Amino acid sequence: MTSNRASAYKRVIQTLRDIGPAKLWPAEVACIREAADALLFCGDLAADEDAREGLASVMALGDHLVDAERWTPERVQRLVDDVWWCGPREGLLVPIAA
């Protein structure tokens, strides 16, 4: 785990503390928390199905929150970005052949 990943995790948890009780159902908070936990402890995103599924669930939840006009697109994007940054960065950049 890197300090950047730990900082992202702290931002997710702070968001859940600050905004969660007023704007999220308990199941939605659990979805976000479980995804952040899975990504934080993930060593290889390509090999970790739980981490990938957690991230996909948060992205789907974000779409729902925007569609229901419960959160702004900007707020959702910040949350999704923070959850994404909880995960590993190694091996995510794949060179493109010319």
C-alpha cells in the first residue's frame, strides 16, 4: 500500500462520515466501503475480481445517485475517483503498438 492509496481511502471514509448519513442509505454506504476496502488491499487489479466488481458497483451507484438527483455529477466523480485511487496503479498502463 502506498501513501497515495491510504490518502484516497481516508478521503472516502471522510466522505462517508460527512455526507453518508444525510445522503446515502446504509446499503449504499456499505457498497462504497466494501469497494474501498477491497481496492486498498488489492495487489493486482487485473487478478482481483472482488476489487473490480466493487469498483463497478460504486460506478453504478454513482450513476444512480446522479439519475435520482441525489448527488451532483461532480460530487459522484470525486467519490469514484477517490475509490479508484484506493487501488493499485501498477500494471494499469498498457503500451499501445504503433
